[in-house]
Amino acid sequence: MTRQELIENIRRKQSFLCVGLDTDIKKIPEHLLKEDDPIFAFNKAIIDVTAEYCIAYKPNLAFYEAEGVKGWMALEKTVAYIREQYPDQFIIADAKRGDIGNTSLLYARTFFETLDVDAVTVAPYMGEDSVTPFLSLSPTLSQGEGGPRQHWVILLALTSNKGSQDFQLSPLQLPHEGEGCPQERLFERVLRKSQEWEKKALPFGGDGGGLMYVVGATQGKAFEDIRKIVPNHFLLVPGIGAQGGSLDEVCRYGMTKDCGLIVNSSRAIIYADSSERFAEVAAMKAREVQQEMEKQLKL
């Protein structure tokens, strides 16, 4: 999916909601366990009732890999179902991969070619040669039933978990400055440095054309600092709902003229009810978030 197509979907649906498909076999409604593929049955029901309210889905790979071959098959069926029934949806593989170059290239092929998702989350800790293999496949337009699609790399920048303070907020001395001069934090270094990789790797890079960034909703005013460095890039924002992040704060400090946000909610929507009415309640929760987003888009 191209940047313009994503923006058009946001405007058309008046939503920038991403529904996280963190499907835990131990948490889905008990009656679904009778199905041949309980994980896919749950996902299909959630997708069918939330698709009109969201613009993206984000399966978290850990929940599928934990179930072995059956879990991976459920993931493949889920992606294929979205592609077939809801081709306007942006699909994110929340995999948080990152390794040496040749391994990263195989990870990139796994998600962009074999699984055929729109985007994958990537860890930047190992540096340029671990990220550029993903970027090298990013401009490749894969031809599916819904037409050509651009692939995206979503780099971890400032996450929503408590442990983000251990490294991501650590101050770093600028390499060209002496002691006592202004410092940048590690997440700011990631934002600045990765844009250099984007410009080198992509013919359309450097202006939000191939990279997105994960920024947790719990980081509040940090969005203001982030927008000074990446004013045009889209941000994938987990942490509203069950994790307590504020949608109002995220929009106040992080929204751009093109919206520039994909805000994820997982547990607060998909596990809002555990009875046979789970899908109906999930639809209601997704609709509530979409209505709040519509207000933000009109401000």
C-alpha cells in the first residue's frame, strides 16, 4: 500500500485505528475451541465486525509462533482472508526482527514475499546493515489481487513499556560536540540515523516514504520532540486502551496534516467480551475508538 492510499483510507473512514490481532488460544471464547482452527475462527469474526472502523490489522507474531505449525497456518489464513475480503486494509506483521544482514534479508523475504504483508516491525539495535535488507525490499511492488503494494519498514523508536527507560531515553553525547554541549537521547539518534539509511536505500526515501516508527502512546509529550526530527513519517502507536495511553495526547503532539498516525488497540477490543457475543462487543469497542478518532481528525 502506498502512502497516498493509506492517507485516503484514513480520510474515507475517518479513522486511523489499527486492531491488534494478539490472539491467545488461552483467552479466546471457549466455544471457539471446538472449531478446526480456533485462532483463525476468532480472527475472522473480529475482522468481519471491525473492518469498517479500522484501517489496519497488526498480528503479533509471538501469539502465532507459540502454537507452532498450526499457529503459523492460522496466521497465513488470516492474512489471506484480509487480502481477499478487505483489500483496503494495511497489514502489519509485528515481528520485531533484527539480525545480521543475510539473516535480515531472509526475514524480509518471509514477510514481504511469502506472507505478503504491507509492513513489518524491525529492531534497530544492530544498526544499518541489519535494517537495510528490509529497506531493499521495501520499494518492491508485489502484485496481488488488489493490485501493486509498497512495503514498509516500521522501526522501533520509543516504545510504550516501562523498560523503555533502560536504554531508549539514555542521553548520548553528540559525536561532534564536547563535554557540556547538548545531548541527544538514544531514540533521537535512532530517528536521525535511520533517515540516512532510508535516503540511501530508497529512491523516494527521506520524507516518510519507506520508514515508519513505533512510538508508544504512553510517551505523551515526547511526541513533540519526535515530530521535530520526523515531521512527515507515519508513527505506529501502541499503548492506548489496556496500557493506559491517551489518544488525546497522542493526537495533540503527534498528528500531522496527513494524520501521520496509526494507533493500535488490541486487548481492549478483541478481549472486551469472552462470551458468544464477543464479536458484537468488539465491534462496539472499535466503533467507540473510531468515533473518538473522527473528532480528532476534525480538530
